[in-house]
Amino acid sequence: MMKLMYLSNTRLPTDWAHGIQIMKMCEAFAKTGLAVELVVPRRFNKIKKDPFAYYNVRQKFKITRLPCVDLMPLGAGKFIFLLEKFSFFISAKFYLLFKQYDIIYTRETLAGFFFKNFILELHVIPQRLKNFHINIWQKAARLIVLTDIMKTILEENKIKTKIMVAPDGVDLEQFSPSVKVNEVRKKLRLPLDKKIVMYAGSLYLYGWKGVDVLLAAASYLSPDVKIVLVGGTNSEIEPLKQKAKATNIIFIGRRPYQEIPDYLQAADILVLPNTSGEAHSEKYTSPLKLFEYMASGRPIVASNLPSLREILNKKNAWLVKPNDARELANGLKEVLDDGQRAISVSQQARRDVTQYTWQKRARRIIDFISK
């Protein structure tokens, strides 16, 4: 049996989406028949839950925690970030000296300073490329990227390493539309007599997520339409509450990942209001929420951006002008006014997303690696 070592400088569990992606991909790799070991740092973590339970992942792989520098109490400056990252890879280097394995897989570009013949999954391309980026990408045995745009950029920079485009994925079973709206709304204590437009994700860290545009769009909607935001800590939510002028906004706060499918099922519309003007938003992102939205069987209103158009189109979503609250509100109104098209679009999205499961993604990557 081939063995894959997945190296990730990540505190597990984590509230951020990359933790979901890493755990789901390790599970999917294991289901292809590989022996998988996820290697992460042993550091302080305020979340004490078991990662497998936290992410609803079946325990089909091993998690190893390595001793390394942990300076979290001192802050999160660039020097501390790099010191922690390098200490993890030094620890991983020594650990792997005594291990037998066939594949090193990582999302960490700096792994190229320590390992050869590794598989690198890129989630962002720096705006200012440096020689060490080029050298590491050339050194990697294979490169996995999230969008066709990313592949084009790498090829324009004369990267000779073989490159595969693999958008993110979803667990269809976990996000299957299997409950009635009123039942799940009662369970979550959401209004039964209102239309609900829902956003589930980050509220603060990345401005390009478009939460401010969504909040502004609320003012153009009827009071019978509630904007529900699932995500964010109290310190992130309070400033948004103060800025929000509309009264038809409900902040739920951050919820355990296991609850997210129920929240999506409670919505009439799911919204992805990413903004333009930011490379990550326009070119690189392959949002987990996008695939979860598609699997949930609810109509999607999303910003008309190149990165999102690699998955979405007029047949499986409403695409609206980014950075424009009034246009976003108009798109939401159209969905509410055209029930037949809303059903058609959501059903098409559900059919389309069957090509983007974690299992199929892992299988394609393993086939690519094996060529």
C-alpha cells in the first residue's frame, strides 16, 4: 500500500476553512486506498475537540503532532509566523528521516526548502513573485492549483512543472437537501414567516468576501426578507452591527461545522458576494461554501467574477455585478420573484456539483501524480 504524508503547519482543529479542506482531503485520499498520515504541529489550541468529530470525518487516517516552536502568546507578526513555520518543517524533516513513505503532499510552499519530490497544492499566487517562489514551484514534482487562471499565470511565468487544476469539493452526503425548511428553521430558531437570504463564512479576515456589500444590500430589500449571516466572533460582529443601517439583518455568529448543513437548508437563497479588485477574489478562490451551497439545493446569487465563473454560470446561479449593493439586491429580488427559475437553477447546481466531491478530487489528483 502506498503511503502519503500530508504536511500542514496548522493548528487542528481550526475555525478557518483550510482545516476542513485538509481533513476532507486526507479522508478522500485514504478512501482511494492510500495509507495517509497527516503531520501537524503540536501547539496550544483553544479548541479541544477531536479533529475527526469536529469536521465530521471518518477516522481513516493517522494524525501525528510534532513538537515545534509555539509563540502564539507573543502575537502574530511576520517574524513569529515564519519562525513557527520553519520550526515545523525542521521537526517534520527529522521525523520523516525515520519513516517510509511514497508521497509528500502539502499546501505549504516553504516545504520546498526542506524536501524534494513533493506535491504542492497552491491556493494563492503572490502578487510579487520572487525567485524562491519560482525555484520551489520548479522543484515540486507536481503542482495542484484551484483555478484555470492560476495555471495560466504559472505557465506565463515559464513554470515547467506539470500542473493540474483541481477546484475544491464537498461531501454530498453531508450537505444533501434532506429536511423540510420549516422543520430546520424551528430547530435553529429562525423566522418561519420570512424569506431568508443566507451567507455562511468569514466576516472579517478577508475584506474581499463582500460582507459589507451584502449588508448594504439589505437596505434595498423588503422587511420581510431577512439577511442571515452565519460566522464571525463577537468582536467581529459588533462593528458590523454598528455599521449596518438596515434592521432586517440577523447575525448568528460562528457555529460548529456540523451545523452548517442545517443552516443552509433553512435558507431561501444562498449568497456569495465576493468583491472585485482583489486578485485572490477574482483569480484564485475556490470557496468551500460555493460547493456546499450547490449541494444544498438552494438557489445561489453570486458575484460575476472570473474565479467563480469557472464553476458557476447562468444555468446554475444568478450572477450579479460585484461591489454593487443595489445590483446584489436586484438579483436577490429576481430569485424571490421567479420561483420556477429558482427551482431550475438550484437543481442544475445540485447536478453540477456531483463532479466536485472530495472523493473525485482525490482520485483525479492521485491519477495525475501517478502519470
